[in-house]
Amino acid sequence: MNAKDAKEIAGSFAGSACEVSKPQPGISEPTLVLRNLIPKPGEAMNRETVLAASLAYQVPEDEQWRYQVRVQFETTTGRGTRGGAFFRKTGGQLVEDHGLICGPAGIISIVLPMVHIWADPDIRHPLGMYFYLVRNKDGDRAQRVVAKVGPFNYGTMR
């Protein structure tokens, strides 16, 4: 996927798409692997930039419904990370997109126009970004990071 394709896919919204693949034998722990990332780390971004990423994942088959992929950015406090607004278009309407995976193994493609996070005062510039594979815990909204890729660092032009 190139930057032009990413912008055409994104339009004015962000979102994810997922395709199921065959689980790899012998992998017992959840995995997350970056396959493609546009723009490349180290490049400068601005509020008009559209980020596009493709990640391969694998999780336990009997608990696949517990997992999701998150895009996270370093914060100005240096404690923790923060995600931006993340939506997808469904039936002509924007709905919140939680980066849900679609099977025990697959490839998730994420498109995120930077305008959705650019003005957030808690997100540090220049940008430090991660992709997290998180497992939702029982009975509450808490999540635990089980795999991550990054940080990917970008210069920013305000």
C-alpha cells in the first residue's frame, strides 16, 4: 500500500479491515508483526498525513474474541500512551472501531488520518507510536498488552 492508496482508502475517516489466515503451528503466545507502515519511521508528518499499517497477528483460537489491536502514541507526561479517535465507515455512517481481530490468525490493516490525534494536547510531538495487541480481561474494561511493535518515531511539522 502506498501513501496515495492510503489517502483514497481513508477519505475523512479512520478504521481497520481484517482478513483471516491459517494459524502457524507451534506458536503458543500471542504475536503481532508489522508487515507494512506508511509513512516510514523518521519521516515528517503533519495533520494532513494519513497513516496506513498492515500487521499480522496470532492469538489462542479459543479466546480470539478477547483480543484487539490498538494504535498508541507517547504522551507529554512520559507515563503511558494514548490512542486517538478511531472510527470506520459502515453503511455510510461513522462508527467507533476498536481494532477487533477477525479470527485466531490474520492480517489487520489500519488507516488513521493524523487529524484525528493531532490537536490532542496529551500526545507528544514529535510523535512516538506503538501498535499493541491487547487482551480484554474478564468482567471489566481493563486490558493487558500481550504483544507490541514499536516505537516508531516521526518528526512533526505543525
